[in-house]
Amino acid sequence: MASEASTSISSTADNPWHCGNRVWLCVSDGTTSGDWRFEIGEEDDLRLTIHEVSPQGVRTGQIILVAGRAMLTLGLELPEGQESDAVDGPVLLLQLVLTLLHRALPEGPEALEGEARVELGDSGEALQVGTLSASAEFPAPWSATGQVHGQTGTAIELDLHFTCGMGAQAQTTLTMRGTWERLTPPPALDDDMAVAGWRMYALGPRYQGDVLDHGAGPLDPAPTIGTLRARLTQAT
């Protein structure tokens, strides 16, 4: 994530865990679960593979962000006006995990050797994360326990248990597990990749009624990733 106000993921100076570029994350609250695979390229490129299970059914598909300005989807039926929610939700939960990792291991993944226990909590301050088009607050009191395991240069495994809020009705409990990697070179979108049949949206400021917000709108089809990227460059 370029920052906590971005839809994609890149390195930041204040959180070395944001430099990961291939992350698998599985989050469950006991009723719903999301299994997401993030492949983060340079210049705000992102490929996200989705497998989500809820009482409403199973949703699987792929999302590609090109330069953080175009969103392509395959296999996903997205309600009009809520298209960016499909990527915002997974990214917000990834931001939560990266925030917890930073608090538990502020020196970052390079300092991890073997297994590290995670024991975090705060009774007064909520955790807040956000993208350009969405935000989430995890109210106090909150706590996180679990472990992170790995070595420099290998995939780092994480297994966390997170709770926030108080009272049976207000409390949220999440199990979060997955892997974190930093690949060199980072994953890259193939400009020759054919994207006929993918739905395409432009990302940016737009009005929702009288309110200026950041979201997704119609975008003319393009035959390949490279064609779309060139079009975005020309429009800059």
C-alpha cells in the first residue's frame, strides 16, 4: 500500500511490512471467510485472486488493478456503485494484519529468525485503516495473539487471533492466517495478457449524488493489459 489511503500495496517508510509483494491471507469470523492472494507489482499494479464464503454463497474470481487507475474483474458480479468494495474489503483486512505485524515486530521481516510470539492489546485506542474509497475502525478494547514464523529470504507464515470491541453483540473475533513474501523482481502484469471478457472500470474521484467520492466507473474495453496501460498513460 502506497499509504493507508491507497487501494494498492507498496513500501512505506514507517512500516517495513508493507514491502511485501506476494501475500496469501485467509480471514474468518466463524460465519464468513475470505481467502485472498495478492500479487503486488510496481506502480500500483495488483492482481488479487478471491475465494469468499458466506451464508449467501461462494464468490470466486480475480481483480486486476492497472496503475491504480483501472480495475478489471473476472468471474465477479458486483453491484453498481459498489464495484471498488470487492478490492477495498480484502485490502482493509490486509492493512489490519500489516499494522499488527508492525506493532509486534517493528523492525520488520528482516529481523525475524524462527518463531516470534504476538501478544498485543489496547484498551483505549481503536485501530484505523483506510483506502481512498473506504475505511475501517476496529474499536478498543482489542487484542491480538498468535505467532509469526520464518527466516529472511523465505515465505513468512502468520497465524493470528484478533478480537475487538466489548459485549456479545459488539465484539468481533477474527482468525487470520497466511504467508508474506517479498519477491525480487516483484510480480508483474504481462502487457500481452488478453483481457477480452473482463469487466473494466476506471478508478478515481466521482460524484455519488452530491458527494465527491473515490470509486469505480465505466471504462471502454481494451484487448490487452498493455493497450489499457498505454491508454492510461496518454490520459495523464
